[in-house]
Amino acid sequence: MSVHSARRGKVTHLELRKMKEQGERIAMLTAYDYSFARLCDQAGTDILLVGDSLGMVIQGQKNTLPVTMEHMIYHCQAVARGVEAASGRAMVVGDLPFMSYQSDLDEAMKNAGRLIKEGQAEAVKLEGGAEYCELVRRLTRVGIPVMGHIGLTPQSLHALGGFKVQGRDDLAGQRLKSDALALAEAGCFSLVLEGIPQELGAEITESLAIPTIGIGAGPECDGQVLVIYDLLGMNEEFRPRFVKRYENFAVRVRTAIDSYIGEVRSGAFPGPEHSFSRVEKSKDRPRAVAVGGVVAESEGRQVDSIGVGCIPIRPLGPKAT
Ligand code: KIV
């Protein structure tokens, strides 16, 4: 288990508020599938956002607009299972996709309910300002925690004229500040601030009792969020200023695959250690079985079954309480 997760139990909106009060920064990441969610939770990530950014990084769309409720539910389920398979500590937040909440309050309520009920998310996120206060009030009243999202809101890409930094002039900055206050007042438990000047990020953070989570909003926010694939460097062409790369997966993944192809072509893979015999004496059985390049841990026990992909044979780590 990571040192970052060892300290705390299950992350809830109460825990997040406490973190803000104690000046402890919140680490949020996007996740879209079981395997990454499991690793993110093991590493101690506080919040996993199943972002509609999946339209771009998973589906290869130009923007987030084509994402549907069905896509979101499918990915929320996978992420919830990943967290559950690890420590169960991270909070899972599901993004409400474009036009699932904008046109009708009742439909918005139903769609948010589906992310919780079918998707197993623990909270929902929606983009927009004070115009969504009534929806936020209704959702919180029925027990659905809501994370707001203001600034550069990608679902309004066309209205904003592109992916552009927001709130640079005084008037726009004032409008974002009053949106932030209104959403907090309506009951949002947290607010994502995206693509705004760092001074504005700091002012909004100071003015709110709820935690702010920044992405391109400066260091004074109560927490930060990044798209996991950006942090890992999966796309070499995507280099915006607000992203810090902690890995170069594009190169590492290609190198690993290149080695695999080379060994398949040369016949070096599979070797005897990756192959089965018709008759296998029990002392010859492997203590760990590698499938798809992943070694399933056996802790000295004999492994009779074959692991599949990266599904672990034994459960991981203690559960958060
Ligand atoms: O969809 C998403 O991933 C997001 C985050 C970048 C905040 O909204």
C-alpha cells in the first residue's frame, strides 16, 4: 500500500472538507477502467473522476460532446470495481455528459441517479455556473453529492470559441467568482476550476469553505486533477502548459511491444517457463503463472489456475474503513 493511502479511511465529502481545513492538498485523477482505477487507489489517489474526457482519450473523439450516459455508466462501473478490488478508499465521481442535464430538471435527476445506481459512482460532476443551482439543490436533497466545474468547461467548447483560458478580464473573473459562491451555497461539496488565471484560482479558493480542485488554475487550489493519460505521457503530441508528465508511457509501451514482437518473430517467446507439459509433476508447477506478461502472485502456494490478463489471483490490500 502507498504511504499516501495509509493515513486515512474512505474518502467522503466530509473527509475532503476536513482536508481543506487542515491545509492538506487533495489529489484527484481521472480513471476510466478497472486496471487503472485499481492502481490509482493503491497509490492513494483521493478522488477518481470518471471524466467525459473518455470521449477523447478512450474513444478518440475530437471533444467530449459525443459521450453518452451509456458510455459513462459502463466506465463508472469498471472504475468502481477497480477501487473496490484495491483498498476501496478513493471516492468515485461520475461526470454527467453533454445534454444529460442541460435541458430538463427531471431528466437531469434521473441521469444523475443512474450514475449512482447503475454506475456505482459516489458523486456526480456537472459543468456550468449559477444556472445549475436549482439542480444542485435538488440532487443534494435526494442524497446525491455534486461536484461543480467552472472556468474552461469543455462541454461549452463551441460557445467559448475553443479550449481557451477563461476569466482573464475583471468582468469575466467576477462572474466566475459569483458562480463559485452560488454553487457552493446551493450545496456542491467541491468545485473543479479549469483553465483560469492562478490569481483567480487563489481568490475563489480563499472565498469558499468547500475545496477547489484545479486543472490549469494555479497552485493555490485545495487540490489538483489531471487526466491520467496526460500524466503518464501517453500522447506525445499533446503538450499543454497545465500538464506535467510524470512518465513517458508512449515510449515505454512501444518499447515493450517492440520487444514482444521481436521475441515472437525470433521464437524466444514463449520459453519453457511459459509453456505447459502434457504431464506436469506438482514440484515442477510454477509458483507464479505469467499470462499476458503479468505475473500473478502466489505467495509460495501452488497455483493451480491460470490467471487471466491482469486479474490478480489473490485480493489486494486491506479495505478502507
Ligand atoms: O472530463 C474530465 O476529465 C474532466 C477533468 C479534466 C476535470 O472534467
